[in-house]
Amino acid sequence: MQETNTTPELLLENQLCFTIYACSREFTKLYQPHLDKIGLTYSQYLVMLVLWERNQCTVKELGEALFLDSGTLTPLLKRLQAAGLILRERSLQDERKVLISLTEQGRALRSEAACIPGKMAEGTMLTADEFAGLLGQFKDLLARVHEANTHAVK
């Protein structure tokens, strides 16, 4: 007979990290049919969100905005470039920097994606106030965890 865990701290249902992880996976599934319509993966959509906001940035800036390293970003950016949505160019001022910018096709995709945030809000079945409250709490949590990780590395 298998021993039962009676330590509440070690129950899966009591793990905040697991709940966030599972919620993230469910959100990604919720996004998928909408992203399929515009030909993007979830990760590519996140890159495009940053570029629609900034129009141009370096790979480093993109990585900082998305909490991703360049090893993860590079193949993603290559696929977006192959799809004709972005350009990757070395900076003329500093050849170590790679600038990422939108093509006309990439800019045009923004209007096709404009309905997605609203559909996601509907999909959560939260009121606008609940949605805004959760977003604020998760931004605060992200900042705290990021800060903790930054100090843990040093």
C-alpha cells in the first residue's frame, strides 16, 4: 500500500507555482485557435506584441521584456523573419547589437490580432475589474519573484 502525504506544504494543490504553471498552459490553449488564424505561435505572438508596441528594439531588449535569453529568442526570430514579419539587422553603431524591426506585413498583422485580447478576456469569464485586479497582482508577483531571483544569483 502506498503511503499518503499528509504534509499540507507538499500537496500539489497547495503549490502556487503549479497553479500558475497549469494556468499558463490553459491560457496558451485558449489563445491557440486565435493565433492559428493569424499564423503565429504563442511565443511568436509575445515577440510581436513587444514590436507592435516599440516598432524596433535589440535582441537584448526583447529578451529583457519577455524574460527570455538570446538562445531561446534566436530561432523564434529566424522563423518570424522567414515568415516575412520582421527584419533582423546588425546595428551600424554597434555591430554586436542586432536590431529587430517590423516589416510592412508584420505591422499589418497587428490589425488582425487586435481582437485577441478581448477574446481572451471573454474566455476567462472574469469581469473587467477582476481581470484588472488579477493582472495587477500577477505583475506584482512577477516583480517580486524576479527580484528574488536576481538577488539569489549574486
